Amino acid sequence: MKAVDFGLKLGAEHVELKAEETSKTLITTKDGKVEVVREGFEAGVNIRVLVKGAWGCVSTLKTNQQSLLKAVEDAYKLAQSSSKKIKEKVKLAEVKACKDKSLIKSGKDPRNILINQKIEEILTVDKTLFKLDSQVKSCTIDYLDLVGKDFFVNSESSFIEKEKLYVWLRVYATAREADVFASASEELGSTAGYTIFNENPPEKLGEKIVKRLKTQLKAKPAKGGIFPVVLGSNVVGVFIHEAFGHLAEADLTLSGSVILDKLGKKVASENVTVFDDGTVEGAFGSFKYDDEGVPSQKTILVKDGVIVGLMHNRETAGKFNVKPTGNARAENFRHVPIIRMRNTYLKPGNYSFEELIEPIKFGYYLKNFRGGQANLDGTFQVGVQEAYEIVNGKIGEPVRNLSISGNTLETLKKVEAVGKDFKLWPGRCGKGQIAFVCDGGPSIRVGEIQIGGRR
């Protein structure tokens, strides 16, 4: 490609271009009214060049040859200027050049579904909520579908064409009874086309959320303190993603993550094995090649409690002198690729759910999360929207206003048993850019954890 050859002629050590063309639909409804409807098509190119160990990056909407050559020249000048100021030169790990075309299999292309049908099905969820329970006070639904192609070429002779397709839906609803407030959310995602309502018909989805709201309104407040818990797959997923996964993204590891000096060391119970896997068929975080042209793979992060790996792009792999793992992803052509999770999960074990709760005299079963956050020092907090007491090895009454917090590594050391149930949950992760991901795993029993609630 002339743009790549031009960059090399200028003196760049490495040149790569990622071109993108995308069709997108965005819909937002609130309390039965359509607030946002957008349909559009966009195309553009991101150019990165490496000069004397420094990156230069330019993105452009203009895709003609003259504009691309100008963008390469601008990126070269930026890199050349940056090279005079950097303390540590970028060294890219070597990868094998690849020429490939990655196609998707779609049963229902969302571009072929009328916008009115999409709106009608979304509003059916909303109507069901308000129809089933007068205590429902609000409902916001966000919908996105994205279909397109990426083209990647670099100065190492790689040329990759890959198709992409995502359909995503999130419902957030609130309810109130007297002075008790409840909220519930549900997130769906598909890479197989417009299929999100196949397994979750709008009416059934509305019923599920209403049931969760009603349970919270009737629930009693949780007791604050340290208790044994069983975390459901949904909560395990967000805990592994937020509390551990970000720590194991090599750029954040180098930025001061608590696990930086713990590679090769045991930091968790031998029951804990964690993967970040971009090869799970049909999962929301799967793809064949990342945005640096590196093949996706199944990366083991923790094996039997020992940290054995991190998630890398070519730059961090060069610093650690390891192979890149295929985790470099950019939200779109306006962004540079950074290290992102794919499908991050805890490996299942051999325990049935009944065996997990059986030894607990008093504790909690945490079924669905509300939100979570974690810090590089290893501290975390996860809110829970659906939880129940465990009394004498049996599921008891529902509880509300519950959260868990603590230190990630200390919590992982207290994982006593791992279930054989397993599920991945689709979502979107923010790290300055949005990425489609899955997280999950089996249910697990944790010997003790800090519960936020009343004392």
C-alpha cells in the first residue's frame, strides 16, 4: 500500500493503518417515550507510525490516497517530535505477518430490520414494566446495533479484513414503595445478528425485571459485617472483571497495579483459575484478530491461585519480553488501540449450588450485581441488586441495600469452593474508550467478605 511505503520512505520504523466503515443505530427510550433515534454510516482511517521509539497517530475521515499520504506525513512529524521527549523507547514484540479475511455468520442482519420494529419491541419492554406493577417509577432503555468492516495493514506485510456485528440492549428501571427504593437492570448482547429478543421476548424481559424490583421492595435490609457468601455467576463476573481483570491489563499493571511484583506468585486460593479468552464462539468479547493484527487467543491469567500471565499489546509484550496476547482494541478509528479485556472469567469447578450453600450457618447469596469499581491498589466495591440470606444451608429471605467491599487478593484467597454452573454475561467496558466484553464464571463460596448494610 502506498501510504505504508510512504511512511517507511520518510524514515518510520513501523507503519500501520486501520480503516473502518460502520453502520450504526442508537435508540433511547424513557418512560414510554422515544428520546433518541439515530441511524448513520461512517468511514475513516487511523494511522500510527513509530519513529525513533515514539508513536505518532492521526485519524482522518478522508480516505482518498492524497489525504492518506498527508495523514501519514502528519503522524510521522508527531512521532518525530515526541521522540525527542520520551524517556523510554517503544519496542514492539515480534509477530508473524498475516493475510486473512474474517467473516461473520449472521442470521438476522439488524440493518434489515425496520427501525419501527426495533422501537416497538423496545417499548414493549417498557409497557410491560409499567403494566405489571404500579410501583414502577421509571424505565430507561438503551439500544445499539453496529455492523461494519475493519481493514488492517502494516509495514510487516499484514493485511486483514474483518467483519463485525454487535447488538446490545440495556434496561434500567426503578420502583418505590413508601420510603423503600429499588432499582434493577438487565443487559443483553449478541454477535449473531438481531437475536436478543429470541431468548428474551420483550414481555418476558419486562416480567423478569418487575419480579426483581418487587423482591427488593419486600426485602429487609442486610446486616453489615463480615459473613460467608455465595456469589452467583453474575456477581463473580463483575468481580473478576473489575477487581482483578483491570489489574492484569499490562498497561495498568505497569502504572502501579498491586500485582506488578506478584507475577509467578500465589495470590489466591488454589480453587482460582482465571482466563481472558477472545476465542469463545459467539461471545460478546470474541474476535479473530485484535487491532494490531495479532490473533486472538485464550490467555491464562491465574492458574491454581498463581498469577501466570497478563493481557498484552505489542508494546507491553516487548517490555515484558513475552508474546502479545491479542488484547489491543480501539473503540473506532478515532482512537489508538489499548489493552482491553475480551471474555474474562473464572474457571468452573465441581460443586453443585446446594453443596456451595450447605456449610453456611448464616451468610448471603448474592445473585445479581448493581455496579462495581476497583482501584489499582487492589481495593474494590461491588453493589448488589438481588441478594438473599443463607440460613442453615438453605436460601432464606431476600435482602436489599447490600454491597461487598475489600481487597481483591485477600478475597481471592478465601474462595473455598467453585461451582460447576457457568455463564458469560455480555456488557460494555469503559477505559477511556468503550469495548464490548463478556465476564462471568460459576457460582463460588467465599469464606468471609465485608458486607455493607445496617448493623
